[in-house]
Amino acid sequence: MRDDDAADQQPREQRGDGAPRGRPGLDPAVQQRGRGDAPRTRKDLMARLAVIRETGWALSRGEYVTNVAGISSAVFDAATRQTYAFGVALPAELLSEPLVERYGAVVRDAAANVGKRIGDPYWLAFGANVP
């Protein structure tokens, strides 16, 4: 196991110099509550990002707020250097697998529509590698 993977598996309060790490300005107790299905190692994160790049949307279950699920996508406006988010959040227990796919497609399509209009390179190329 690489050193950074081992660090990824340690609780935030035990990392490095012992100072709390994570989301700036967020209470460490709140940070610990919302781990959900968040990637625990660099390998897990890279695998998750590959799926997100392929599908055009991300799914989280309890990563930020316990028992809340979210499906999201993003658009980058090169002219303003702003990133915009599209998404839906709901109680995790209400998000069935058929709804994951349905909402994922809706969120992805909304982001793609805007992204193509404003020239986001990701959305302009999205799906180009699909046979």
C-alpha cells in the first residue's frame, strides 16, 4: 500500500501533524458524519472519477450529509472561468436504482445542453468516443 493510500484510510484527525483536515470551515464532527459511500483511497477515487467522466454525472450517498443522496453534474464556462453545478438531492432511502439511472440521465442531459451552448470542452466532446 502506498503512503498516500494509508493516509486516505486514517481518520482526518490522525493525519500528518494531527490538525483537522477536510472541508475548510466545516466542523470536524460534521465532516466525520457524512462519509457515506465516499471513496476511501486514491485508487477508489480514481475509479469513481473514471465512471463520472464516462457517464457525465456523479452519485453520492451520504458523503456530505448522512442519509442524503445526490446526483450531480458540472459545466465549465471558459469565458468567465466559472463552474456551475446541476443536481438533485433527496433522502437516500427514496433513491432506488431505477431512479438513479433516470435522474442521472436528466441531470447529465441538462448539463450537456448548457455545456454545449457555452462551449464547455468536456460537453462538446462528450460521447464522441462511444461506438
